[in-house]
Amino acid sequence: MMTQTPSRAAVLVTAGLVLLSGCGERPSDTTTTAAAVTAAQTRAAAFWNSATVYFLLTDRFANGDSTNDLALGRAQDGAVLRSFQGGDLAGLLQQLETGYFDSLGVTAIWMTPFVEQIQGSVDEGTGKTYGYHGYWTRDWTAVDPALGTMDDLRAVVDAAHRRGIRVLMDAVINHTGPVTSLDPQWPDGWVRTEPRCGYTDYATTVECTLVANLPDIRTDSDAPVDLPGPLLDKWEQEGRLEEEVAELDAYFARTGYPRGPRYYVMKWLTDWVREFGFDGYRMDTAKHFEEAVSAELKREAEQAFADWKAAHPDLVIDDLPFYLMGEVYNYDVANGRGFDFGNRTVDFFAIGYDGLINFGFKRDAAGPLDDFFTRYAAALRDGALRGCAILNYASSHDDGAPYDPDRKDPRGTATRLLLAPGGAQIYYGDELARPLKVPGAQGDANLRSFMNWDDLARGGTTAEVLEHWRKLGRFRRAHPAVGAGAHRRLQAEPYIFSRKLDTDRVLVALDQGDGPKTIPVFDVFPEGTALVDAYSGMRGTVAGGKISLTTPSGLVLLSEPR
Ligand SMILES: [Ca+2]
Ligand SMILES: [Ca+2]
């Protein structure tokens, strides 16, 4: 640990030490030597590649407390789906306690940022918009009152942990919220307000504002800054000014970091881990700040997670390390480890990221299944991404070109997503065919309608679609080989494949037709093995290299019964 104010070079050298905790093998270069994949990394990658992560906008998922719907005086005068809609942590807790996530096989929840948002609204060209989505921070140390309280947040994370479900915190360090008449700009030492990002090379991706009026934190600067006056005033009014300042003093004394902007934000972000036990970050806009920032943040978060575990042994799920998952927009499994900014390529896995969101899935999913199943598994098991994790998605909150935008085939989406190698992100409502196009909505508001619980309550097709997602999700949770195992195509038409780990093996057969069916099992299961089809619940025994079953579905999910 540093004990005095370090130079920028010293900070970067220290960040270099953190590279040892990143994902898997890394190429040799001048600052690190190639390290073998450790056992802990292998276990972590296996977990996250077989994870099913449920991503929800807290404001749009479930309203458990109508008294907070108009918190901070925010009005309902936004454009379509651009005001707060009432969803909150209490609603999320209710769904946790009904077992909604367990029934889907969910192993981790990623909720949009819960920190306090700007009070006012802005129009970025798509209509008057409030910070319902969580990416417009006003105060990194408070829970937004529209979403609930600190106690509500603790109840959600604890309830998830008691069910063995991990919780990812959506962490923003790149920018503050936009400036409004109610939300003054942070001081110049903290943020830059120009130029706008041009996205043509590294500098025009990192040292710039993503859009107009979205002040960019000076993550590059070690120059000491004072706390903004409006934040001091706010804390004073809330009766916690002295406590917050004392904590910051202790943090800077402990770490030796200079009082540059990013170190304040790191303190605030990691406090949530230390206090609540978040299992990882989903790092927002990870390609829009310097690599050293991610490495420094990961080290602090790992320490915070260790502190939380030591203080809460009754809530610890297991010894998996803190997980850092990056939103590197447009990263694609086909990129391997390198992301190309145009004039510079960055290996995000080497700077502390254990996993990256795979923006290539929605395109790959439109092609033949075996093509991308084979390619993903090869990359993750023996290829460039060995020891690393990816997170596939079919739809998301800011991708205007999702897979199946008209929800024509929600069952097929589940089959592709939940049987693919790599982590699976269910975006809230994928499992209920929640519409991704809403009359009157502009831009990404289309993707963010309130959860269509009403459709589910009516039963019918929506309930049938959900049942399909649940069967696949539970199969995936019960069998880590599905997401993390070695993939083998056994038959092209109708398609049959296997996935294997040392401790788990499954065989999946598609398009087998309804009714009686006889499925070859090749050499996956020996003669006489008793098998169960997770889709129908029917059982049988391997005889003559085949299993005969009568099931109502063409999809068969075979494994040995537990
Ligand atoms: Ca509410
Ligand atoms: Ca930036």
C-alpha cells in the first residue's frame, strides 16, 4: 500500500500489480509475464459462463410501494416511458420472495443503478426524460428515494443471497448526471463538458462526453479536488456531512490515493460492496475511461468484498472471488481478447475484467445454432477466452436492434440463449415476450416498458412461453456443463449435441417431433444408463445406444437423474 501521495506513474505501476487478479492467461508483454489459469479463475469462469443473469430496470419491474412513486418531487410529465414508473426495491423483494427467480433458474440478478439520480429532467432529442434508468448520478452515497431506502436495498441483497442468488451492482464512474436547473454542474476539476465523443479513436472515446450535457468525470486526473458545494449542502441537510467527510478522510489516509475525482467515486462505489456484499460489478461504459481505473477499482472492490465476507459469514454463498463484468459496447466474442478503438487495441481481460458482455450474440443467434455454439465453446474452453467469461443477450435496455424485435419467437429465443455456451442474460420480460416496440415511445424507451405481469396473469400463450423459459433455465442451473462444458455436435439433422465437464454431462436433441421418439445418445451415456428428460420429466434407459421416450415436445434435455 502507498503511504504518501503517489505520482501518476506510481499509480499506474500499482495498477500493474492488479493484473495478476484478472481473467485467465494473458499474452506476454513488457509489464507482465504470462500467468497460468489458476484454479480459482477456472471455477469463477465456469460459474459465470453457466450463470443465468436476470437484468432488470428496477423502476420498470415491480411496484411494491406506491408511496415513493413521486419522490423528490419528480413529475409524471416526461415523454412516453420517460418518467419514473413506480417500480422499486420493495417490488423486487416481493418477486424474490415469491420464488420468481428460482423458478427461472436465475443465479444472479443485475439491477440498474440504485444510487440517487438527478432531480430534474432533460431532453436529449427523444423527449423529456428523468433518471429512472439510474445512469444519471446525483449522489453516489444514497439510494434513490423513488426506489426505496438503504434498508430496502439490504433486504433485497440479503434475500437473494439466502436463496443462493448473487447480485451484481451496476457501477457508473464515467460521468455524472446531466445538468438541469435543479442539478448544477460538478466543478471543473471534477468533469469535462467538452468535447463530445467522436468515437473514431481512443481519445475521442475516452476523453470526451458521451453525448451533449453528460459531464465526463476527469478519470485521468490526479489533481486534488474538493467536494462540490451542492453535495456538501445536501449531506448537511441530511445530517450526515461529518460522517461522510470523516469516512473520506480515512479512505484517503488508508489508500494513499491522491484526492483526484476517480478516487472519490471508487470509495463511494466500493462502500456498497463492503456494506451490502454485492458479488460483482456490471461496469457501465467500460471503454470510456482509462484502463488503470478499472484495475484500481477492482483491487478496492476485492478488498471491500473480503471485508463484507468477514463481517457476514452467515450470508456468504461460497468463496468465488469478486466478479468484474464490463460493458464494452460492441465487444464481440469474435474479437477474442482485444477490443480495437481504431488506433489502439485494449485487452480488457488483462486489466481486471473477468467477463464481458457479448454484443455479437444477437447476430450470431440468427444463424445456425451449431456454428456459434461450436465457436463460443472453443473460445471459452481452449481458445483466446480460456479462463474468461462472456454474457450473451438477446435483448437489452439500450440495444435498438435486439434479436427478434417483434417477439415472433420467444421460445426460440430461450432455446438459443439458454443453451448457448457462456453466461445468459435474461432481460426482464424476455420470458414473457414483453413488447420491445411501444406506440409513442422514442428510442430506447421502447425497450423499457413496465413488466407485463398482466399478460402473465391472463395465462394462455404468455404463461406457456414462461414455462419454456423456466424449464430451460432450471436445466441450465442444474447442469453447469450447459454453459461451461465442452461442446460436441453429434448429429446435424435433427440437431443433437452434448456438453461435458468432468463432473457433468448433458445431451440435447432438438426438432424430434411430438409423441414417441427414439434418440441416439452416441458415446455420451453408456449402455444401461438411466436418463431423465428435463423438459418433459419423462425417464428412460439407454439401450442399443438409444433412448426411447414419449414426450409432448420436440425438445429433449437429457441427463442422469440427480
Ligand atoms: Ca414505488
Ligand atoms: Ca470518459
